[in-house]
Amino acid sequence: MQPVEPTLETYANPLARYIAATRPAFLSASLMSSLIGLAMAWHDGIAFAPLPAAVTLMFALLAHAGVNVLNDYYDALNGTDARNIERVFPFTGGSRFIQNGVLTPEQTRNFGFALLFGVVLAGVWLVLCSAPQLLYIGLAGLFIGWAYSAPPFRLNSRGLGELCVAAGFLLITVGTDFVQRRGFSSAPLVAGLSYALLVTNLLYINQFPDRSADTASGKLHWVARLEIRHARWGYVLIALLAYVWLLLAVLAGRLPLPACVTLLALPLSIRAARQLFRHAAQPQQLGEAIKLTVAAMLLHGGLLTLALLIAK
């Protein structure tokens, strides 16, 4: 059954309305990035600090929520979501809160910046608990999240969206590890990259249903720039990089051998790629491929977290 888009009647309760506007189901991507960072620190013998860990999780979720809300706002400003008739709700085409009159653009903008203000408060506390260098990670993450869709940068429109997503989710893993470790390490970079690439593939496949609307609005990401038959191969390339990176990290001794269990997610990525190749020109039929991409991403992240914990 196709999920029903939000309406003001559905979300008459203001609290439920604002919570739903953050697209909570998708925040699991940031949660998993944080768990990988915690598991990496634990694997390296760092004593677990529960309160900083909890605040770090809140920091990551607030940041992701704020980016989601502001992305809705900026896509409403440039008209992308309003002209998107090929969307696969709830995965593409935005939350529809502005387009369906649930929130005004001004309310959406103010809420998004309020969430980022909460991120700043949590970040200040974490800096005081760990080390001043955490500030660099936080500022980089906030800039990437805001500049992804906001003018004048509009990084996704310039073909940098995939890089932004990979970097943003990798920063969550690095930052979570940093708070526990109280210093930088290459370990979370190695551990988190394969998962960050699979999150990037979710963005990539979501751009196929949005392609026509994005092109009309000047959002010239790679799916919009390439012919559909060529753009399909981008999904395969990103997935291949993710799994090959993980294998190389295990072979190089940078990840424990049990991390190979994450390859159980590979069949899901293959099935998603096959459906993308079949339906790329009929984007409204990509719902199952998008769900498989989400499943591969979360299964990979969950198994990697478990592998790091048990292989300490």
C-alpha cells in the first residue's frame, strides 16, 4: 500500500507535526553511523563513556533532523518539490509538509535553524568533555549539511551531493569515536567509509524519481547530468567501492576478520541494482529498489557494529 502523504488534519497535534517534519524514520542512518563510531572506539580498548555517548547520539540525530527540515525549505524555495510529480513518497520528493499546507515555509525554516541551534549547544558540551579539535568536525558537518541545498553553495546542484553525503555520515562516525577517544584516529575513517558509501547510494537512487523536477529547477546532480542508461552505473560503482573498501580493510588488518559478515548485505545491493537497471526510466517503479538500498545500508551498518564489538 502506498503511504499517505501528510495533511494538516493528519497532524493536528503541533508536537506530532514538528516531529514528523524531521522524517524520523530516516534518522536511523545517522544513528547507525554513531553506533559504528562507538563500536570502533570500544574495539580499540577505549573505556565506554555513557553520558558523552548519549549526547553524541542526540547531536547526530538533531543535526540530521535539522538538515532534513532545511532541505525541505530550500527545495520549496526553488520549486523542486512542488513540480515533482514522479516522486516515490516517502523516499523522494521531500516530506510534502510545505506543499500540503502542514507547515508554512517560514515555520519550516525557523524549525530547521532551531534544530541546528540545539546541535550547537550539544556540540559545545561535547567539546568541553572531550577536546577542542571536535569543533572542527562539528563545523564541517554543519556546513556540509546546510550548504548541500542552501544558496549560494547548493552543492548538490553542482554535482557534489554524493561527496557531501559520504563526508557527512563519515564525520558522524569520526566525531562519535573522537568523543570516546578524546582524540583523532584513522580507525573510524576506515571503519565508517563503507557504510557512508552505502548511505550515499540511497541518495543516488532517490535522485532517479526526482530527476525531471530537479533538472527543471537547476539541481544538476549526476543523475540529472547523465543519460539514464549511463547514470544507472553510478549506483553499481558506489556499491562496489563500499564492499571492496571493506574487504581491503580486512585484508590490511585495519578491520577484524568478522567484519566480513557485512558482505551479507551484498545480495540486497545486487537486487536493488538489478531493479534500478530495469526501471530507471520508469522511476515510480523504483520503490522496491529504494527499500532494498535502505535494507542493505542498515544491515551492513548493524553487522559491522556487531563485528567490531565481538572482535574486541
